[in-house]
Amino acid sequence: MSVAEVPSRPARASAHTADVTVVGGAGHVGVPLVLSFAASGLKVNVNDINHEHLATLKAGRLPFIEHGAQALLTQALADKRLVFTSKPSEISPKGPVIVTIGTPVDEFLNPERRVIQNCIDGFLPHLRDDQLLVLRSTLYPGTSDWVDAHLRQHGRKLKVAFCPERIAQGFGIDELRKMPQIISGTTPEAEEEAAKLFRAIVPEIVVVKPVEAEFAKLFNNAYRYIEFAITNQFYLIAKSAGLDYHQILRAMKHNYPRAQNIPTPGFAAGPCLVKDTMQLLAFARNEFGLGNAAILVNEGLALHVISDLRRSYDLTNMTVGLLGMAFKAEIDDVRASLSYKFKKTLASYARAVLTTDPFVTTDPELLPLDDVVARSDLLILCTPHRCYKSADFAGKPVVDVWGFLENASVIS
Ligand SMILES: NC(=O)c1ccc[n+]([C@@H]2O[C@H](COP(=O)([O-])OP(=O)(O)OC[C@H]3O[C@@H](n4cnc5c(N)ncnc54)[C@H](O)[C@@H]3O)[C@@H](O)[C@H]2O)c1
């Protein structure tokens, strides 16, 4: 083979040559975004302070379940489209910088703007004024305009955009390809540049003002959370009347178009829905009555189930097994999972509480399903992972709020 015939190797991405930087790029929002940009042909700087997740990605593995991501990661590494960095000084001084870090509420359930401020202040000295700064984390209303004003006060001229992420966790690769992206910018230039960036990976964009985009994201999540609360409240009302809500729900939905979106009852949890409802609650001076009620119902459902069990069983002489510790089905993330609220509360009443999950890898107390079934007197389906549909529960009673199991001795 002559020199001219040797296939040219793709040039390795470096922090300086990357087309785009994703700060928080090793997180749940960051990973599908990084891989989607890489699949579109861009070189991506994955900037994150979580060294363990960076090393895992670099080794070609995913740090958590993200459906459809493995093939894209393998390809992106083979194409040398990813560079992994962990310091603010390593953020690329060219191309857009997208921020996807966590935006929690504080101990008073109020938003924590400092988290965003500290992150931006940390990398600002390393950015150039012609760069686009895209905020993608879920933000308390007014934060994007505040960031813009904060930069101007410090004599900086970066373009600021807010483009919220709305994926369902674990399914981001597929959803990014299919869902419209909300775009907003504090200036027409920022808006235009952000739209151009996202057009490469999403099918459609919707343009609004930054504060409208902030509300759109929070309203989307609070609406979903309230939907769960409605069905959970109906479940509790039907139960107090001695009825099986799943029969009623079946009748409500059967060929009736206006009821198709009613979810099944269940434990509505996770790091986003309740936290974002709390952000709106804080914005509305605690006068977001529906949001407040939704938190009471959804968080209270687990306690209702435990009260019912205490009335029906002598829990002090029983071992209770919890099926599923992830906050929702088919993923491995335990953040804000109600399964742990069960575990903690039941520990005061039951002889023992055992836990199992087919996906979670971060909890050393988890046991194999067979052990939990064999040693428990009573089981609670906390997370409706698909594998439980066909599991053998050895005739043990299973509490199934979800109406998910068909062949078990179900208490619904
Ligand atoms: N998880 C979801 O499905 C989802 C969906 C839509 C929106 N959101 C929102 O997106 C944001 C991120 O959520 P997430 O679930 O991806 O959180 P996450 O904790 O999984 O990811 C955040 C990442 O940011 C990194 N990080 C934190 N501070 C950093 C810093 N200063 N510099 C570099 N990296 C830093 C963390 O190490 C982590 O890897 C939140 O605002 C959340 O509400 C999440």
C-alpha cells in the first residue's frame, strides 16, 4: 500500500479544537446531548467534575442506563469526536458552551441560583466574548436574563441562550431526534446561533423569550406531576370506597379519546418532577395550590400504602420485600426514588425490610430477587420494571398500586 492509499485517521478532538463544550457532559442530560452532537459530526468537549463518569465514558462504557447510547458512544470514540475535560480552564475557547449541571432546590425548598452562578463565574475567565453560552439546565424563572445582566455587569459580551432539555430520563437519544426543541436568546444573535446549533440534532424548533422558555419547561414538568397526582388521588378515593380503581380506569379509558392520557396510579418520583413543581411553588409565593396538592398526594401515596398494610397485617412479625428501587421503570437511577421512603418508613414497623432491583448498581444493600421473594412474607411493587411481569413470587402477596402484575397474588 502506498502512502497515498493509507486511510487517513480522524484527527483527535482536543479541548482547543472542539466545536462545542457541554459542561455537565457526563450527567444524565449531558450524555445523550454529547452523543447526539457527536453523531451529527461535531467534535465535543465533555467537561464534568465527575472524574469517575468521565473515565467510564472514555473507556467506552456508559455510567448509567441510557437506551440507544452505547452504539453512539462506541462510534464517537472510534471517530475521535470526544475530548474529556474536568477543569473550567479546559473549556473550549471557541464554539458554543452548553451548561447542563444539576439545579436543585435548597433545604427551604427554594431554588439555588448560586449553583449556576458559581459554575459560570468559574469558567468565564476562559471564554471569549464572541462565544455562545447555552443554559440547558432547568432554571427558575428570570435566571437567563439574570445571567445576561450578570455578564454585562462584569463587562462581558457573550451571547446567552436558554434551551431547556425535556427528555424522559434514559430515553434521551431517541427523544432528542423526535421532539421539538424550545429555543430562546437574550438577544436576536444568541437566539439565531442557538437555533442553528440545535437544528443539527432536533427535528423542529420553537422560539420564545427566555423567561417564557423557563416557564414552559417548569409548566411541562409540573403538569406531568399533577397528572400523576390526579390519578393517584382517584386511586385513593376508589380504595376508600372499597373499589378497584383499575376496573374504573379501564372503563374510563376504553375507546374514550378524552381519557387516553390518564396515567396509571403509581409512585411519581425522581429528581425533576417534584423539584420543578417546588420551583414554581417558590415563584408563586407558595400560592400554587395545585402544585402543593400534587406534592401532598404523590409523596403521601407511599405513606397511605404503609398505613393500609399496618391495618391489615402485624408487620412487626413480618419481613417486607421491596421490588424496584430506581425512581422509575427500566433505569438504574435512585435519585429521589420513593422506594427509599418506603424502606425508611417501613423500617420502623416491619421486622425486616429487604430490597432488590435488576438495574441499580449503587446500593450495596440490594439482594437478588429470588432471595427477597424467598425471605419475605409480603412484597411491594415499588418500580414496575418489565422483568417483574413474568417473575415468580412464590404465591406471596404483592402490593401492586400500578395495576401492573397479572399473575401474582395482588393486593391493589
Ligand atoms: N435527568 C433528566 O432526565 C432531566 C431532563 C430534563 C431536564 N433536566 C434538568 O437538567 C439538569 C441536569 O440534570 P441531570 O439529571 O443531568 O443531573 P446530573 O447530576 O445527572 O448531571 C449533572 C452533571 O453536571 C456535573 N457538574 C456539576 N457541576 C459542575 C461544574 N461546575 N462543572 C462541570 N460539571 C459539573 C455533575 O458532575 C454531573 O455529571 C437539571 O437542571 C435537571 O432538572 C434533567
